Amino acid sequence: QFVTGNVTLTTISFLIIGLYSIKTFSRNPNWENNVSLCSHDVFVSDKSARVHYSWGKALSWTVYTNEKDQNLKKVIMDSAIKEFDKAIKIYDSYAEAYNEKGCALEELGRHNEAIAAFIKTLEINPNSYEAIQNLGAVYGIINQNDKALEYYKKAIEMDPNDEENYKCSGMIYQKTGDSFNANKYLDKANRLANDKQK
């Protein structure tokens, strides 16, 4: 359930900021400065879609990743989703905010909501490579393998040198028992990865 109400959100934000002002003495200064900057901006520029988007990313990428307490991690990610929603409310064609919201939802295991967010991203920006990859990943997780392969095929067409798309496709073919295509795509992924190391 999303956190609602300005007072509650403000309290949670201060809680997160306060905890991390205490716990980040030994962390990378760039990490601390980025989170501090975003948390400051969201209070002084509440009407800015970009500011809410940036704070949502700081929460979902940096604060969430570095937090060890599982209960607090969920609070952090719910707050990040709320920030993406605020950004979208201000600017309803914010494709990147929909995509990041989808990533946050997927991290919480809310697959159908994540899919809806990624599809909305593509409605706004049909060439969003990240959303296409993300749809492939989520459909693979929920075993809708044909749809997963469809999106990875699109991703390969957009960037034929990204080995991750071949690797994920190969793993999906493995799940379906198609060893021929599994080997074909996994071999391609390995060749691309090796080429990048030369």
C-alpha cells in the first residue's frame, strides 16, 4: 500500500534523511552528497517533476540498495514510488518516471503494476530501450516466455551488441527446453562479452 498524506510523507522523508545522515559517515562522500542534494531539492522545489523524479531515483537506487533492514527497505521503495507518482502528476508524459516507477514496483514483486508502468513508458516513448528490456525481464520472471522473447528480440534489433539481451533470451529458451536456441543465444552472448574484453 502506498504511503499517503503530506504529513506522513514528510515524516518518512525526514526519517530516511535523518537515518542516513547518521549512518553515512564511512560511506563514499559522493553518495552522501547526491542523496543530501536530492533530499534538499524536494523540499524547496516541490512543484518540480524533475526534482521528484531525482529524489525517487536516489531513494530507489542508492538509499534502498545501501539499506540492510528489510522493513525499512520497503518503506524506502514505497516512498520512491510515491515520488515518481508526484513527478508524473506534475508532468504526465514523463516517460523516464514511468520506467523508474516500473523498476521500483518490480523490485517489490508487483509484476502486473510494473508491466503497466513499462507499457505506459512505451506509449510515451516507443523507442525506450530500457522499458523494452524491462518488459522482457518481467515477462521472463512470470514465465510469459513468448512475450519475454518478443521484447528481447526488439531489444536486440535496437542494440545488436548488448550481450545481456542474448543471455536473457538464451536462459528463457533453456526454461522452455529449446536447447538449440538456448545454445545459439548464449554462445552469442559469450562472444560479445569476450569481444568487449579484448
